[in-house]
Amino acid sequence: MAAPYPFTAIVAQQDMKLALLIAAVDQGVGGVLIMGDRGTGKSTAIRALASLLPKIPVIANCAYNCDPERPPAGHCESCQHDKKSAPKKTATVGIPVVDLPLGATEDRVIGALDIERALHAGEKAFEPGLLARAHRGFLYIDEVNLLEDHIVDALLDVAASGENVVEREGLSIRHPARFVLVGSGNPEEGELRPQLLDRFGLSVDVSTPQDVKSRVEIIRQRDRYEQDPESFIKQWRRKESAQRRRIEQARDRVGLVSTPDEVLEFAASLCLQLGTDGLRGELTLLRAGRALAALNKKDLLTCADIRSVAPMVLRHRLRRDPLDEAGSDSRIARVLESMEAS
Amino acid sequence: MMPTSASSHWALAEEALAAFSVAPHALGGIWVRSSPGPVRTLFLELAEDWQLNRIAKRIPLHAQEARLLGGIELTQTLATGKLHWETGLLAQSHGGVITLTMAERVQRQTIAHLCSALDTGNLRLAREGLSQTVPAAFGVIALDEGLEGEQPQTALTERLGLRVDLSSLSVHDALPSDIDSARLLNAQANWTSVTLSDDLTEALAVTTLALGIESPRAMVIASRLMKILAAINDRSAATEADLERAVIMSLAHRATRLPELPPEDDDNEASEPEPQEAQSEEPESPSNNEQSEVTPPLDAVIESAIAHIPAGLLASLRQGHQPRGKSSAGGKSGSQQRHKQRGRPVGTEPGDPRRGSRLNLMATLRAAAPWQTLRRRQANPGQQGQLLIKPSDFRTTRFRHQRESTTLFVVDASGSAAMHRMAEAKGAVELLLADCYSRRDSVALIAFRGDKAELLLPPTRSLVRAKKALAALPGGGGTPLAHAVELTTVLSEQIMRDGATPTAVFLTDGVANIARDGTPGRQRAKEEAMAAAKQFRALNSRALVIDASPRAQEKARELAAALGGRYLAMPQADAQGLRNMVRSAEAVN
């Protein structure tokens, strides 16, 4: 299998790349929804992100990637059970990026009885599903608006609670499953369930580049990559590792970014003027803003940061009026402009 | 310009096939538009000859997901008591070619799997006790027998690099070519190292923009095609000729607008003889200031592309319409086929598979597994080592039986009150769409005015598409009711064929004044409308006539009766009220 196309070599699509980077810095911002025309490199970007992500420590041989640095209360049942034994071995792994392919069955997503072991040894063992593998990482759903309803239902609950509770086939298992949901799709294929839409912290609309220069660049890069993937990747290695360092440093820094009161007020009044529901919008604004500040190596959150992330945070949270012709983006832009004037 | 006679048309199709045979997966596939017949047979035989010993699979229309992706192998699993996995068709086709018959009717689910394999060359599986990625790099030959307006879903055609249309050809046009397997093998070995000059790359980018082809994927595939065409002709660098043919084979049919060609050369020659100038007149090519001297004559490329745009598409482009094919056509998106034993699985339940429901093997094994040790103890010695399954273990798949419904608005846009009614209908369409995520509904809209009715919005679930289609609504003129009813009948039939339930909602006062042939005349118009309504009635489909005129009209009531539907007077129709009314009508029936 060929190595994925490098993230830094993706032409244009700044919004999409920024949203993914923010989610990589602070996994608490919630998921990223990427909607756009076909062939705009949505899936390429997400697969590329996987190789860019820093490594994290995990408890060795834990199916749920438990974090050794957390108190055992947050661990999965099996790690909690042998807490009396000697200190557990740890390992470092890349942050998992798990694909939830179309046509996935429920048992693979939430996990199910391990049939082989049940048939042979007659023991009731749990075979973890995709949600377990995605814990502490990313869960990627391509064509998210074509996802089967019963899978969406399973996801909604887990994404909200951060825990997967399995009650089936005589099994009773619960394990932590906190992941960043990344969805991509084409808006012409249909709408997303509002509840699912709500689970995404950031949303970006991608469109195709319309200038000759970037289009030529797309053909050229793609051609070079296809001719000789290995040397192409080698060529981009420096940029890739610089980007990786940037993410790592930002992950360390993001907790230290301070939030002045005036920025809090700015975020609150922005949400108020746009009439977004609940507090989720404001909280995500601040988190995403801080992640952006950290990516830019700053320690202070500013109104400018909030402005830059406002469209991707709020776009999908505006109450939709089907009769309103102007899109969400222009409404956000209008309010931002009026706030600048005042 | 390329000659466009029939035999050269065939030669072009043949060359496209040759390019496909060199690198099926790199080009995605070839979209063959043709009804079955000797020419298509000849074409497919040639495709087989040029397969270069690749695997060739055929996917029928009704192929099940489990067969496409792979699943549990029943016999082996039961005989050995161990899970045996059976590779699906897609993975089996790795390195080969898949022929998709009746591609215009293939289900969306199947298309989605094909597309993800075409994009990545891999198949990611997470089903029935297996999670893995298997290689599945193949090319697709999509056989499209669609009638006018019907074509495979855009998600698929977008990924098929080549398109050939054989419908206008006869066997006599099919002259043998000088391409043979040896040349193809040679090209297969060499095409990746063919060079593509910067000028050609830029020319390709400019051409796609001029034709309004936004997708970078189409552009990247065309760049590969240029290299392959060069390799077939034994060249180590792509040339203008390759660009021209790549544009014809791979891009012309994707055009969404006609480029404004720069003025003829002789106008230009007097002032600026340099080729660059001709190019800088291209629309939307802002960054060609750093061009070298050898710019390919782009006009010629674009002109020949225009000459090869399919006729129907060209006509609609000329009228400035967004081609309907851009949305997934055939009115099929948003509706999936539904049968009593097929459709959306929503879980499993204990049950007897002999009653006609489908056995879910995984769930059955899961139910049986915990009991195995116990049952073995009680079993006859001869049965040791076997899997012991009892009827009580049987689990069957539950399917959602509820059929998808499609609400078909037929809006009278004639006369003075039209604008008001149209606005309300438009509002109701969008409101219905806005709450259709949970219900699997789609909405379509027919407007009639002047001398004919028109399908403005094919059945869709997408708010984005609906908004696009509704943005410019016509209004005013006569009332061609008969044509509107006829069109409604045709569309309702089509919707039923696709497995959904249509509900036609007429918004009219029922006063017809334009006859079927477009001439005015109340009496004849009315008679024809009633005759058309009787035909609709024969479908036994739901209809609702909403009379939005200030005073209730007897004619609207008559129309409702002839359609076999309900009549509702609604002097103050508003979008919200309409929505509620449609919902309640659908619930009643």
C-alpha cells in the first residue's frame, strides 16, 4: 500500500487544513465536518493528517489505548482490574485515525461477542469495535450524510458521553471512547441529521480552486507523487516534520493560553447577535481560538483569533431558516463587520 | 479540428478503450453510453481482447452488499465451526476490470462502495467480525442504457475518466484499428515516465476552467490520460494532440458552460500576432503572464472540445442552463429501492428463516455460541466437533418496511396570483425538505405556465439542490393543465418504479385554458386535462388538489375527483399551512 499523500503538499484549501490542525491541537473542540464538491481532496487531507499526528503514550496491549498518565479511574475495565499488579508497561503509538467505512455493521462499530473464542473455548469475550480503536484519536466517516441511521444512532450517544456502553449477546461492557469525529460529504447527496450536525465542533465548506496557478499546481504535485511516491514524500519530509513539531508545541502550549475578559465578552456577544443555541458555540469559539493562538505560538487569546475561527465554529449552529436566501457565512460576516464598526 | 464522421468517431472510442486498457485504475473507468446491440457487443469484445490477461468481473444490478464486500462463507463456517471469510467481488477484482451493467439504475449504496475503492485503490471493511483493508484497485466499464435524461449517478461518472457514446454508430463504422495488445503492453510499461510539459499542464488547467469543470479530479485524470495516449503512440512526452484528444474523451461531456471564444484570429493578427494574446482573452485565466513562447493553440483545443460536447448538453448550455445531468440524474438520488425482504436493515430478531425472512448468520452464530460447551456435553458422540445450532438460535434480519415517500408539487404559475402561490409553494418545498432528514422523504417540483409544464426540481433530498433549482422561478401566462397532469403521471410512474410512494400536490384553481398542443381554448383544454387526470387515476397514486384562489372553485373540485384525490380549499395558503396539510394527507392515506 502506497504511503499517503503528504498533508503539507495539499494545494490551497486553507480552511480545511486549519480546522484539522485545530482539532489535532485540542481534541476537545469536538469534531470537524467537511462538506464540499467532489474531488476537492477532503479524504486525502484526513488520511494525510494521520501521518502528521504526534505520538501518544498508551498502556501496552490495551485495546482501548488507555492513557498511563491519567488516574486509573479514567481507564478501561481491564486496565483498572489489574491495578494491583506491578506498574503497567507503556508504549507510544501514533494517534489513531480510524475509518468508519460505508456499509459497516453495528457489531463492528460498537463491538460484539468474540465469536471464535465463544465457539472454541465457550467463553464470553468482548471483541472491541471501531469506537474502541478510535479512543483518544480520530474517527473518520467519509460520505457522512449517507451513513445508515442505526449507525448514526450508536455514534450520537457515544460522541456525547465519551463512553461506549455495550449491552448485547449477554455482554455488559463499558469502555471510554472519546474521539474526534471527522465527517466529510457532498451537500448534494442530502442533508445531515441535525443531532449529528450538532456533534461537530467545526465545520468547513470546501470548494475547488478557481485560479489557473493552483490548478496547475494540483496536476503537477499529483503527477510527481504518482510517478515516484517515495521520493515525493522524501521531498516533503522537512515540511511535514516542521508541521508535526508545530502541532506538538501547540498541544503543549494550548493549556497555557490565557483568555482576557474582553475576548470572552466579544465571543459572547457574537453568539448573542447571531442567535446560536446554547453555550456550545461560545465554548467552542474559545477552545478553537486558543488552539489557533497556540498554533501561532502566542500565549494570549485575542479577538482576531476569535474572528478567524468564527465562521468554522458557528456556520452550522445558526438556526436555519429555509426561506432565507443568504447563507450562514454571509450572516456571520455581516455580524462580524457590524461588531468591528461599533 | 477532428473530423466527426462516424468512422472517426469509432476510432476515437477505440482509442479511449485502448487508453483504458493500458491503465484501468489510473483512469477510473470508461462510461459507455449505448443501447445493447452489435456495436456495443463489438466494443466489449474488443475490451476483452485488450484485457491483457486481467481479471474481469461483472456486477449485476441486484448485487448484494455482502457479495460486493465479502462476507461469511456459510458452508465452510458451519462445517468447521470456524469463521471462514469469503472475498467480495470488489476485492476479487483487484488489478482487473469490473463491468457494471445497467449502470444508470445501480443503487446508491453500490455506487458508494465502488467510488471509495476507485478513490483509494483499497477496500476498507468493518463488517461481520472482520476489520481490515484489502487492495481493490480496478477500473470500471459502466454500461449505460439510459434513455434521454437518465444517466448513472454523478458520483460515479465523476470518477470515470473516459466517456464514449456508441448510440449513433453502426457496425459498418467499426473499422479495425492498428492498435494491438503488444502496443498496449508497451504503453503499460512506459506511460508513467512520459513527461508532461508545464505549458501543456497549464493549458489543461485553463481548458477545464473555460469549460466550467470545477473538479480537480477530472483534471488530474485527464493529465494521466494525456500521458497514456502519448505512450500508446510511442512518444516519451505528451503533445498538443494528446491534450486535444484527452479533452474530447475525458472532459467535453463534463462541461458546465460554453467558453466565450476569443475573437477570430484574423481580427487579432493585425494588432497582436503573438499566441499569448489569444490566450489572455480566455475567461478566468488571470495568471498566464509568465508564459513561455510555445503556448499551445488553446482555441483549437477548446473548439474541438465544444464540437464533442454531447448534443443535448450543448443545447442546454447554449440556453445558459445548468445542465440537469450535473445533479445525479434520473430522479433517482434520494430514493432507494425497497422490497419486503430488502432495504434498510435495522437489526435482528429471533425468527424462523423458513417464513421468508432473511437469516442473519452472524447473529445466529452469536446466539448459539454461548451454548456450545453445554450442548456438546449432551450431544451424540458423532456430533463432537460440530457446531450445534438449534432452531431457537435462528436470528433474522429486520428490515424497515416503511417506504420512502416523494412529495411532488405541481404548481400553477400562470396568471396574476402566480407569484404569490409560487412563493408559498417554494416555501413549503423547503420546509418539507428541512424536516425530511429523519423521514426519508424527497421532494420534486413541477411548474406549469405559458404553453407547457416543466420539471423544475427532480426528486431530491438535498436542500442545497432545491435552493439552486428554486432560485429562479418563472411566473405568468396561460394554464396548460393537461400537460401538467401528464408530466405528473410520467414522473409518478418513475418514482414508483424506483420504489418510493409519490404524493402529487396540485396547487391550482383548476381553470385550464391551454390545450395539449399549446394553443389557447378553454373547452378543449378542460377536456384534455380531464382525460389526462383519468390516466393519472389509473396509477392509483395519492393526489391532493389545493385550491388557493380567494373563492372555492368548482373546477378544482372536479379536477380532484378526476384525479381520484382529495380537494382542499385554502384561500390563505401559506408555506407552513401547506406543509402541515401535505403531512396530514400523507398520514391519512
